[in-house]
Amino acid sequence: MQTVVLGTTGTTAEDVVAVARHNARVELGEDAVTALAAAREIVDALAAKPDPVYGVSTGFGALATRHIGPDLRAQLQRNIVRSHAAGMGPRVEREVVRALMFLRLKTVCSGHTGVRPEVARTMADILNAGITPVVHEYGSLGCSGDLAPLSHCALTLMGEGEAEGPDGELKPAGELLAAHGIAPVELREKEGLALLNGTDGMLGMLVMALADLDTLYKSADVTAALSLEALLGTDKVLAPELHAIRPHPGQSASAANMLAVLAGSGLTGHHQDDAPRVQDAYSVRCAPQVAGAGRDTLAHARTVAERELASAVDNPVVLPDGRVESNGNFHGAPVAYVLDFLAIAAADLGSIAERRTDRLLDKNRSHGLPPFLADDAGVDSGLMIAQYTQAALVSEMKRLAVPASADSIPSSAMQEDHVSMGWSAARKLRTAVGNLNRIIAVELYAATRAIELRTGLTPAPASRAAIDAVRKAGVEGPGPDRYLAPDLAAADTFVREGRLVAAVEQVTGPLA
């Protein structure tokens, strides 16, 4: 099993995915343990002084003006966790919770939070035991971090609340900790606050969305190429010299991917003999421009994620010179913006894919294909309603593209009067990514069927590899009407697992 070692300098996107999705073990590096101990000495020294220090010897938020005496500080830290664990709604996914816990531990290990080493070790022990706190859909405004979601995780650290064991069964957290030999943590000064005050949920979902979208953008280049081929379009618009004079990196990469898929095709270019069609429709001709803009958006979002993964997000923070200072680094705006930007790009990619599918199904625009790619049009409806499903997904994608980060709702008696809504942006992006996968799967289903209906013309070797692989995956080819939902589900899984890209790359080599 892979092991991820957390030091003081942050972590990588690959490590987040390994822990969240693949149950990689987590260990603390020696530098992290040393930094944790040093920062804790600073907090203990401040706690012993009579002067109030926010997060150490005061209340929180709008209640920060009250000085809390030593006899009540442990209760203060317990209470903030219990009171802030106020989420509602359905549970969020296991991988999201694991990313949330891992990224909070990442910040703790920076040595800027003042948390004791034994608390960090217990956090790692819970991850390694496969114990997953129950975290609810609603409760974060994305400012002061993802407070409610992180509070539910901290509650498990205290042995309270509910959690899911490695067997998937829900049990009281205390029982699960005991079963794995993990002692609940008794929180001390600042530790309760330090466990709650971060943008870890929205960042974790951003990192996983980036991993998924990296595969989906390659998949979309493949399906766009298949549709171009099925429509007897021209690949001349993909020539590198055309994209060099508008030098967006993503555009050039998408065009190169499409050109690689279409190499050796016997279907492309036939429209030159079709007088009414001087050039292909925008959804075909401009595929690299749209997908490329999305790829460049991914690149920007990846830069933001990398900066966040190297960050220590807490309030207050412990500085190397011994100061414990309040700050605003917990605000989720940098992450929220790119989460919303990705949802916009994903919606547009889904929209152009649906337009190509519709063109394949319309006998007036498909250049010789049967209506709805049906076996016996009229008796058979073909893929008519598959396109309805795709259109419904696109319509929802457009609603999900409305930015969450443009909203702000004040909280905490107007102390927290501007919030990022980054958690909400992340939740809707997760839905959008799933929808985009389904949309691309429908285009794949339609385009492969259309190519097979072009009898007497030979598709590109990479296209043939894609068709063969998707047929082996249980997605049937042309023929009379049948129950379509299983075919569409199989195509969805095929795309999501990266098998479409893998099949094509067996011929083309690595796609960009």
C-alpha cells in the first residue's frame, strides 16, 4: 500500500487523490513532528500569560471579546467542536471526507497551528484505520473555512458523533476508535479552533475534480474526433499552423489530440465533394477552441490548487518568531473562483458535445446517416431519447454554471460579513463533472454507432480501437431498438474509468 509522508511544506494533488480514493497510509515526517512541538511550546507559553490571545484564551467569532480563564479552556475547545458540528442534509462522499481530513492534517503538520503532535498522530491513525466521520451536505459558507464539515471530523477525533467503519457500517465514533485501539483526544488551548478553520473541503473537491477533468478533456477530444469522422468532416482545420497563429496552449493540445485520433481515416474530407457544405458546423470546426479554453482554465485552477496545497490555512497562526496572529487566510475566495470557473468551462464543453450528437441524429444535417441512427426509422426510434437525456444533462450543467462565489450571506452577528461560498461551488462542480462524463458517454455512443453505419469507409486506426474497446465493454453497436439505459450506463463507466483514452492511446501514444 502506498504511504504518504506529511512534512511542513504541504502536499501534492497526487497524494490527496491517493489518500482520498485509494486509502494510502499517512505518516508524519520528522520535520512535521519537530515543528508541531515547537509551535505548541509557543501556544503553551501564551496560555500561561494573563493577556488574552484570540483562539487561545478568548471566545470565537463575535464572542472573541470574552477572556476565558484556564479552568474553562478545555471546555471551550470541546464546545466549539460540538456546537459547530451543525451540518444537515445527506452525507457527503467518503472520498471527500478523507480529503477533508487529510488536508486539515496537512495544515496541522505545517507547524503554524499550535496543535500538539499527539493530536496530529491521532488524525493520521483515524485515516489509516479507514474510519470516516459523517459529514453533511449543508453547513459551510466557505469562510472561516469549511467550519461545519471540519467540525464533524473533529468530533470523531474526540470520540463523539457518528462515523463509518472500514466495512461501511455506521457506528458511534467512540466504538470505532476503541475497536482500532485509538484513544480519543482531549483538546487543549487553540486545538479545537485549529481543527475547524480551513478551506480543506473545497480544496479536496477541487483537486479531485481536476483529476477527473483531466481525463474528461482528453475523452472529449476523442469523441469530437469520432463525431467529425462520422459526419465526414475535414481534419484540415486541425492543422498545427492554424492553431499556432492563435497560440492558446489548450487549443493547440486539443487540436493535436483530435488530429492524432483521425490519422489514417478514410472518412474525413468527403464533404469537399458536397457543394452546399463549404465548411463544417461550429460544433465540429471549433471543437479545439472550446475544449482548449477549458484546458487553459484547468491549468489556471491547477496553479491555484498547488498554491493552496503548499499553504497553512488557520486563524490565528503561529509564526516562527513566536507571534500568534489573527489573519484572513481562511477565506475561500481563491478556491471558490476557480471551482465556479471550472463549472462554466465544463458546461460549455458539455453543450458543444450535445450539439454534435444532435447533428449525428438529424438526417438533414448528418450527410447520409439514417434518422436518429435507427435501424428501421419509424419502426425504430434509435437514439432519439438518448439525446433527450444528454440535453437534460446539458440543461442542468448550465444551471450549475451559475457561480456560487458571486453570492455572500453574512453570519456570526455580522463579524463574518463576507463569505466565499466555496463549499457550495465545490459541491455543484462535483455534480457537473458527473454530468459531463455522462454527456461525453452519449456522444461516444452516438459517434461510434454512426461510424459503423458508414459502410464501405474505413475509420482511423485509433477510432477502430475505441469502437472495439467500447463494444468489449458491453456497449452494443447498430441494430434494432433495445433497452438503452444499460448501454448508456456501460458507456458512462467506460469513459469515467479512463478506458476510452487508454484504448486510443494504444494507437496514438500519450494524448496531451
